[in-house]
Amino acid sequence: MDGEPVLLSGGNPQIAKGDGDAVVQSYIAAMPGWKRAVGQRLDAIIADAVPGVRKAVRWNTPFYGAPARDGEPEGWFLAFHCITRYVKVNFFRGASLDPMPPVASKQADVRYFHVHEDDVLDEALFADWVRQASALPGTRY
């Protein structure tokens, strides 16, 4: 990539679609300011909570999926991206998590979790949500 990545609305990095850890790390490296550290921590917790997690970038957003079962990918359970004042974590089946992530969506199954600049991330709760979400049927986007 030549020069700095373009930042889209809200500071979300414009990263080409791709599969694997390298493209997700490119996205995280391009996250502006304090959001980069949040992206690094979220990615590390997800990778630790779900050994063998699949990673990709779609629509300028990192996606995470459970490891393939019986040779077939299970779809995606989580994505995150930059919004002006926070990093938005999307649990595609978040309404099935216990406790549910706090932010509702227009889609009944989806729940969000927002990380703001000065928030202290409850890493144990986030890791628990990630483990629960990775065990549910994935979403095909």
C-alpha cells in the first residue's frame, strides 16, 4: 500500500477486502489515535478466547469467525469498526449472549458494544461474550 490508508467517515480505515490475520493487522495499524490500541486489545482477546479464529476484512471492517468445522467455515460471529467517538463491536448473534451486550440494533439478533477513549474494558466479560458468540451459528456476510 502506498502512503497512509484513507480514513473514511468516523476515522474508519479503508482497507481492501481480504482473508487472514495480515489484512486484519493492516486495518488495526491504520486505526487512528487511541482506537489503534483498542483494536489491538480486542484482536488479542478474540485470538486468545477462540484458538484458530478466522479473520478477514470485509467492507472496511475486520470480521472474526469460528474455526472451520468439518472443513467448512461457520460464518462470522463478530466485527468491529471505527466510529467518530468510539470503536463499535458488532456481535451478530448478540441477543443470544448472557448477559447481552448493552446496545440494541434494528436487527433483532444483533447487539453492539461500544468502546470509548477513556473506557476501561472489562476484558473477562468481553472474552466471555467472544467465547459464547463463537459457539453460535455464524452469519454469512
